[in-house]
Amino acid sequence: MAYPKHLLPTTVVGSYPQPDWLVNRETLHHHGVPRTHAHDVWRIESALLEQAQDDGTILAIREMERAGIDIVTDGEIRRESYSNRFALALEGIDTDNPGIVLSSGGRSTPVPRVVGRIRRVSAVETRDAAFLRANATHATKITLPGPFTLSQQVQNDYYKDEEEMAMDYAVAVNQELRALKATGVDVVQLDEPWVRSSPEKATRYGIKAINRALEGIEGITVVHLCFGYAAVVANKPSGYTFLPQLADTIATQISIEAAQPKLDLGVLKDLSGKTIMLGVLDLGDNTVETPAIVAARIRAGLQFVAAEKLVPAPDCGMKYLPRDVAFGKLKAMAEGAAIVRKELAG
């Protein structure tokens, strides 16, 4: 199905809860957001894992569509984290002897080491996108970690210039995006949470890397940034240290977290040329919002963004939520958007 033409089309940021029969959720939480391999999260033996992941992906697609979501993803069901599936598939990476990086919250995290030039040597998520297209009846979106974030999630033991490393990541991401678009997927998205965590570096070369990654990619492109998964980051700031700068990206949409941190939506004026994917679901609270609450959050966004340029979404990925909570929240979002859509129609 083509990208929806009605006002306020709903979508998800990327991930949807993986079934309990597929992953050990306790182990998943123990890993936090893994940068290296976390094979122990899977409950299914390796010989049957891809088949089980396919089944879990179909479940996620069906639940998103049943909830009324207009633009669905594959739920990132095959991923241990939003980034490591792609990051660990690149040449130049040593995954067997990890290094250490401090997260934005000060946590020491094992990360892959860069020991050679970063290159994409084969397709990584192309089958994922093709599988999504084959099984979805709604419009589709696939996500990738962005080049700046990728460059911040490794220990650099090769490049003398960190910007050069980020730009090589950008080339690899661009090559993957081109392959993803060739499957017919409607929307591609780059996840770039680290532009907020490292604003000085992002100012120097983050936008340059993002634009190189998106170079020549036709159709709708999204850059997503957030304050981190609610299951991992509890105390969130009420404003972004790096947001207006994203107006200089060639992405057509910017995706931001707004519900949980109660973001001052006046900052959206700085992105007036972009369509805004606005976070209207608080993923830090397992209480399912009512459609009326979601509608109110959408109306708040409409004070600063034209209806033609607003896409309601959750704050972030829904990976760590209970499945019934995630479904309930998405259904409330679809119904809340329908309320406001009806109001706009008079």
C-alpha cells in the first residue's frame, strides 16, 4: 500500500515487543542496549531462529495493522538492539575483542572495536525489508542506525580522524539504504540518538555524515532522536541540546520524543521546513493512554506544526514494553489521531 494521503498518518518509531517465546526478556533487560552480540537473549536454537524471527515479525506487523497504524515496520523483531544487527555486519569491526564506551548516562558498555576501514560488504537488512513488504498490507518503513551514532558506539583503534570514520559509516549506511529502497519500502529512517548526547561532535560533523548517508535516497526519509529507551533512561531532560541543527539535514522528516519528557513544543518552530514525527505516547508509563489524551497531545503539536506536516508516533521504540501495553497504546494513538482528523475536517 502506498504512503497514506490523509492527515495525521500514524506510525511507530521502529521496534515492537518481541514475543516471550522468542526472547528471554530478563536477559534482554540485563544487556541494556547491547552494542556487541547478545546471542543469549534468544530462546530458539540457531537452526530454527530465522524461522522463529519470521513468525515473530508477522505477529508484529499484524498487531500494528490491527491497532490501526498507517505506516508499519517489521518491529525490529530480528534485532538484539536497534543498532548492533547492522553495526556488527560491517568490515573493519572486531567483535571478538570488545572495547569500552561510556554511555550518555555514564554506564560502561562493551562495544566493538574499529580495527580497519569501515565498509559494507554485503546486504544486512535487505531481506528484512523485503519480508516486511511481502507481509504488510499498510505502508512500510525500515530503520537503520545513523552514521554519527554508529561512530559513537565503538572504540576507535584505527582512524586518526573520528570524522573520517563517521563519513565511512555514512557511505556504508547509504549503500544499505539504496538496497532497502530497492525492495519498495515506502519510508527509511536513521536512528541518531547520539547527536543529542555528543552535541559538540554532532555540530562539527554529524549533519555532514547524516546528509552523506541520505544522499540520493528518494522518497520519505526520517531522522529520529530521543533521550533513550524509557526502560533504560528514567530521568529525562525537558529539552534537546541538539535539535535546530537538524533543519540542515536533507531528511524530509524529523522524529522527536515529546510525551514522557513533556517537551516544550515551541522548539518545533526551528524545524518549520520539516514534517515532524511527534512522540505522543509516553513509554515510561505502562498505563495505556486514552484516545482523548493522545488527541490532546496531537492538538498541542498542531499549535506549532501544520496538520499536513505532523505524523503521530510513540516517543521511541516499544521493544521493552509488555505486548498488551504496546498494542493498547498504539490503538489509542490511532483512535486519538482519528478524533483530531475528524475535527480538522469540520
